[in-house]
Amino acid sequence: MHATGSFEITSWETLATDEREGASIGRNRLTKTFHGDITGTSVTELLTVGTAAGPAAYTGIEHLEGVLNGRKGTFVLRHNGGADGERPWLTWIIVDTSGTGELTGIHGQGQIAVDEQGKHTFTLDYQLPGT
């Protein structure tokens, strides 16, 4: 199964920063609102790495609550991302056994894209038991 859509970051709170020579590591909490094949909200905890060249890498855990293609529930996404020159790459993997409600048993992976205006879009390929 396949899902696409967009999301807005509705809040970004920097919880801690560790500035060292060559890199800065940050701990952040974000909230998001989703539109498209996923409608709902999420809370994300991110660890970010920045260098003199700009954002370099991040990892995180996101707890999403909402409706995915008509099925209501929650699940957790594991984030991995970085920047290769000026082009960021951002991936999601659904944490196995994290689905609840009508999303129990969900697994899969996806990608996030950010356009020149800063709009975030996503694709998510997933499977549910019995589908």
C-alpha cells in the first residue's frame, strides 16, 4: 500500500545544544500536522548535527496519531537523514509492533522531501496484516 501527502511543522523546541569544535549537536522536540493520505498529528524527538557547512545529519523517533487511508490508530516512525552537499535525504522506517487500533501490525518505510519553498511532502509504502 502507498500513502502520500504533506505536513507542517507546527512547533520546534530546542531542548539542548552541545557546541563543540567541528559540530553542534542538538536535541529538539517537534509537533506536526499531516494532510493527504495521512491526516493527524505527531510528536517527534530529534537529535541533529550541524557543521560550518550547515545541517549535516539527524535521527529521531516520531509518534504519529491519526488516520492512514481510512484506518485510525497510531504508529512510530524512526527517522534517518542527512545532507549530501545541498540536497537533503530523509527516510522513515515504521517501528515494527508500534501500530495500534486499525493500524496494528503496520510495517514499511518512506521518504520525506523538502522543496525550495520549504514545503514538506512524504511518501510511505506500508503493509498491514490481511492486505
